[in-house]
Amino acid sequence: MTKHVGVLALQGDTREHLAALRAAGADASTVRRLAELDAVDALVIPGGESTAMSHLLREFDLLEPLRARIAEGLPCYGSCAGMILLATEIADAGVEGRAALPLKGIDMTVRRNAFGRQVDSFEGDIDFEGLDSQVHAVFIRAPWVERVGPDVQVLARAADHIVAVRQGAMLATSFHPEMTGDLRIHKLFVDSL
Ligand code: GLN
């Protein structure tokens, strides 16, 4: 049966994910309110700004409902800011009151803007576990993963830093596959549902 995948659409590059999910065979629509969250089988949290998304999650009364769905096992794919939000712990989360808030889907510590301190944005071809050729990865003020728990599988690294992980139904990349037209990572997520 075709799965209904939501894209959290409070802020960030929502449209590219909707297109990639549809091309990957899912039924995709935006999520901005609780009834829409309740209706989805899985959720993509896009890139954007994790502090702004956290603020809007609170404003839209979605923060605790989303945390509850994730705790119950809602499959999620987070890209860049989405990866940050899926973490159990965020390093450099931002200033008190306007910080990025962890949704606790993947047992990991993610450092915000980690690559950003070195170079703002860069692209490169990286190996990705389970894919038979390299992925062209676009990093934009990207985070990296500093710690993973025992149940987390590392899928990719860039410059020795972890940039893609999976834990059960949860997937996260610190880069943006929705921007390159390479559907393989969205397919990996959709096919796992
Ligand atoms: N630096 C952003 C953040 O902290 C993430 C950047 C991105 O999603 N491209 O949320």
C-alpha cells in the first residue's frame, strides 16, 4: 500500500522533499498542524534552521505531539536541520530560549553548524552504506554527528565525520539529497516503510 509521508512545513526546503518523495513512490503532503501530523505514516524534517523550526514547533503546539509520535516509533527522515532535531542531544544548540530542541528520535549527539565553522558550504562525493556508487552530497552550514549510541548504524562519513545514520525506522543525513535529483536516499526511506 502507498505510504503517506508528511513533510514538516514550518520552515525550510519543503518543496524539494515533497517532489523527491513523490518521485520515490510515496504519497506526500505538508504537515503544519496536529491533524496533519496525526494522518501521516512517516515524516520528513527538512533542512532550514533548526532553531527557527523549534520555535515554530512550539508556536504551532506541535513540539510535544511530535515528540510523542517519535517516541511511539513514527519513522522519520531528517536532512541537515532535520538531522539536528532528530538527535537526543544537540551541541551548540543556540542561545537559551531560542535554542534548537531535540526530538529524541536517534540516540546521537549532533553538533550544529559543525562544518560551517570551517567552510560555510561544500559539495563532495561520498560512499554511502548500501548504495553501490557514491552520493554527491551538498552540505550547507551542515552539522555532523559527534556521538552515536550502540543501536545507531553509521551510513556515511565526510572528512572523517559522521554525516549519515540510521536507527531502526529513523534516518538522518547532514547533507541535502533533495537538491541533487538523486532519489536513492528518499527511496531508501520510502522503501523501509
Ligand atoms: N545550520 C542550520 C541549523 O542549525 C542547518 C542548515 C541546513 O539545514 N542547511 O539548523
